[in-house]
Amino acid sequence: MSTDTPDAAAGDAPSRAELAARIDELEDALAAATDEDDGKKMSIIATKGTLDMAYPPLILASTAAAFGYDVTVFHTFWGLDILHEERSKSLKLSSVGNPNMPVPNAVAALPGMDRVTTKMMERRIADNDTATIEELLETSLDMGVEFQACQMTIDLMDYDENDFYDGVTTGVGAATALQDMAEADIQLLV
């Protein structure tokens, strides 16, 4: 039976147009909810601040963001230096105890060797057109990666919150980092 028969009262049944509009609304709401539920999340904890250890969390974060992940990187202890505008420009490479260094530990322990190995790595980075730490941070921030600075470490190291790159979230504690990790599909400790 048609809804537009003379027997149907005017307010009893919705019109076809109203039903079609309601179906469109529900389909849009379902699509939006599905998109939100399918959003993958990655949580990275960055604990080291040497030149060679600054790259992994930044590369992983920017790559995951490019693949549509919602990415948070929590920086604590020496990892905080990666987010510090001045300190990030002078990160060093430790040659002692690094099995991939082309020098034995006895030589690596000599004064000035960290400076030499850092310069070697910086030259290799430049020669290969690898992005700098600053470029990776800026790219990641532009892609929506949230970089968090551990408040306890900021206080412990007596850092000024204004010394971090613009866009870095300060005042974050371990409880927030744990909650973020609990909600993430992928959790990494670097």
C-alpha cells in the first residue's frame, strides 16, 4: 500500500523523500563511525638522544602518519633532546660500545673520537640527501604527529618549555603515555 493514499493521515507516515534523506543521514553517520574505528594508532616512546637514535622514532612516526596512522611520540630522558631546538642540532654519535662503528673500542675511547664519528655520520647524512632531524620533525608535525615532552624529565633536566620546537606538547606525564600506549595498535620503545 502506498504511503500517499487518501486514507493515511498527513502526520502518520514519513514521505519517500524524508525516508531517503534519513537513510542518507544514517549511511553518512555509519561511514564516519567506520572511518573513526578503522583509524590505526601508533605510540612510540623515545628514550635516547644520540644522533643515531634520533632517526628511528622520527622516520617511523612520519612513515606511519603517511600511511594514515594517528601517531604519538613520547620523549623522555635523553630522548627529550630530539625535541629541544638547540640541542637537536648538536646531537652526538657515541663510538664506544657501538658495534657498527668502524673503529675498535680501544680507539673509540680516545678523546675526540665521538666528535670524529659524529662528523662522519653527518657527512654521510648530507651526502645521501637524508633529511635532517629538524626536517623530519617539521614534516612529522605537518603530518599531524603529536610529539610529547615528558614533564618529569623537563623538570629533572631543568629545561625551559619554550626551548622546544613549536608544536611540541609539554606537560605530559607517564600516565598519559601509558593510556596512549594502551589505546594504540602498535607500541614501540626506541
